[in-house]
Amino acid sequence: MRKYVLCIIALVVAVAVVLWERASFTASGAAFTIFRLWCDGCFVSAIVFLSVGMILLVERWGGFDSLSYSAGRLFSRFTHGRQVDEAEALGAAGGESYFDYTRRKSEERKNRKGFVDFLIVGAIMLAFSFLLLLAC
């Protein structure tokens, strides 16, 4: 059960987005059918969750390692407030090379699988959106 908690929370947030969008368009006086409002709400939440899932998937594959490594080096230059010797200048804060950094990050990421929940919820909401689109 604990493994599905994130999926359930994501589904509740998606339904909340659907209800919020439905309420905001109904309050504006727009003449939409009820199916169109539900379809739009499901599609918006599907795109949001699929996008978050894809970003987490790219992060899991190490797509942001170079950005993270360079940002860490940049911030360490400004926050330490001291002279940096040549050996430390070649590596990150603490003298870690980029190769060592990516290996360490890869080991830390092995057990994370949070992107699957977002992709599942996004796919479910996209399927509901298509079904409601056919009902319009």
C-alpha cells in the first residue's frame, strides 16, 4: 500500500485540477457542455503529470548531472569566500571530479522510481480526456 501512496496523491491532485478548471469556466459564464469542461480539465492535468513524469525520467537517466555539477561548483566558488588552490579548482567542492560525481549520483538514483506514478496518472487522465472528447 505504501508504494501506491504517491500515485493516489497524484490522482487526487489531478482530480482537484479538473474540478478547479470546471468551476473556473462555469463561473465565467462560458457556454460549454459539461463533457467539454471535464475533458479540458482531464487534459490539463494529464499534460502536467506526463510532463513531470518525463522530467523525472530524464533526471533518473542523469540528464541533469552536468547542470547540477556545474551549479554546485559555481556556488561553492562564491560561498566559501577563500582562495581555492589548484587541486580543488580541477574538481568540484571537495575535489570530486565530474566522473566521480556522475558515478555517485548514479548509485544514489538506483532505488528511485517516482516517475512511474506520474506517468501512470497522466496516462489515466489522458485516456479519460479522450473518452470525454468522444462523448462531446
